[in-house]
Amino acid sequence: MLCLCLIVGIVLLVTPRAAFEAIPWNATRVAPDPPPAAVRRTIERAALHSRVDYELRDDQEREDLLATVAYLAKRELGSR
């Protein structure tokens, strides 16, 4: 048994790292939740942000920004 462990250890040490990267050690992946509509609206308005005359026009845009920040923070912190 000790001999087998020693052989496996040597094989693991000698094998190039690229061989291990091809093996999906952790194949548990979850499809991401689609972002809420507020996030999509914020992304669409981001293109307008570079214009000089652009400013937040109404409370809906502020609510969308808050919803976007909350969504991104929840997504980032939720996986930890």
C-alpha cells in the first residue's frame, strides 16, 4: 500500500500542470440568474452617460441605479 502511494505521488509530481488543468475537478456550475429589468435599463442608459448634457432625470433612474448596485452586491457577496 505504501509503495502504491509512493508511485502515485511520484506520478503526480512528474506530470505537467497542463494535464491537470484539463480535468474538471469542480464541475458544479450553476447557470447565472438573469439580471432584473432595472439592470438592463441601467446598461442601456450607460451609453448616454458620456454625453455632456446627460443627467439623471427622474426617480425611476435613481431607483434603477440602486437596484443595480443591490443586485451586483448580492451576486458578488452571495457566492462567498
